[in-house]
Amino acid sequence: MGLLSGSASFSRFMVEGEVPEDFWDFVARQVAEHSFQDIDETIDEYSVGWVSVADMFDSEFAFSSYAAGDYVVLSLRIDERKVSPAVLKKFTAKEEARIRQEQGVRRLSRNVRLEIKERIRAEMVHKSPPIPAVYDLCWNLSANTLLFFSNSRKAIALLEDLFKETFDLSLIMQIPWNTALQLTDQGTADKLADLQPALLI
């Protein structure tokens, strides 16, 4: 579930780094430069980039749809062509059997088998439609916090990389400990630092 759904799970981050004075012009340039590129009509296997949170097909951000008051709202879109390992194994074995029969040999060399596997995989990838995945985010500019509406480790890693590449800012995942330190004064923070684990028996 995402930002506009009735319920959602999310990961929370702090945004670290300095933003330029012409912030919204900067965002417009960078988001456009790192927007999602469609691969439906290509043979590319993978594409990742930003799209509008309201429309996964809007990578041009009409009317600056990423700007919402003191927030930046975007969706991370990932399209990937995938081939099932079991299907690849089946068609590779079938092609190996055909070539063995054609050449009248009992066994193919390792290099030939690898070549067959790569050729079959490439053919299957090019025939497969890209599978899309979309993850929303909400960046609170005044608090320097960001909510990413996914707990997937792979999606989070892609977010951290693309966010850094786009805005030259770092994302620091927030765990309950970090949140507690931010909500307390220095004296309480010092006491928290002295806490030791205990066995409750």
C-alpha cells in the first residue's frame, strides 16, 4: 500500500545534507533528470526512476505534481524483465537435446552449454513484458524526515542510491532508539546512553 491508500506500512528516514537556496528549481531539474524511462518498446531489462505519486505513467510531472506545500511527494518506479529459473532450465535442456541430436553427440562442452543458456535467456527476456513496482515517498522539508512506503530491503537500497544520486543527500534510517534521542533533552539522552540490557526472568 502507498501514500494515497487507506492504510500503509512505511520506513522512516532522516535526510542529511545541505539543500541549495533555489530548492524548488533544483528539485525540478533533478527529478526531471532522474525520471523513469519506459522500456516497454525496448529490449532493456531494467529501469528505475521517479514518477508522479498520483500516476505511475506520469514521468514529466505536469504542474510540478511533486510539490505539496512543505513536502516533496514522489514515487519510485522499477520496471524489470524477469525469467523464471525453472522455465529457463526447461527450454535450455530442450535446446541442448535438439543440438545433441542434430550433431550426433552424447554430450556438449561446458562452453557450448553456457552459450545455449545465455542465448535462451536473452530470447526469453526480450519476449517478457517488464514487471512494474511502484513505491511512494513523502519528504517533510521542515523536519528533514522522509517516509518511504515499503519495508522491502531491495526497494530501500534502490531508494537510498537514487535519492543520493538525484539530490546529493543521504538517507539515514530511523529506528526507535534514534527517534527517542530526537524527542528528549540532553540529560535524558545521556541516561539512555547508560542503559544496559537486562534479563527479565
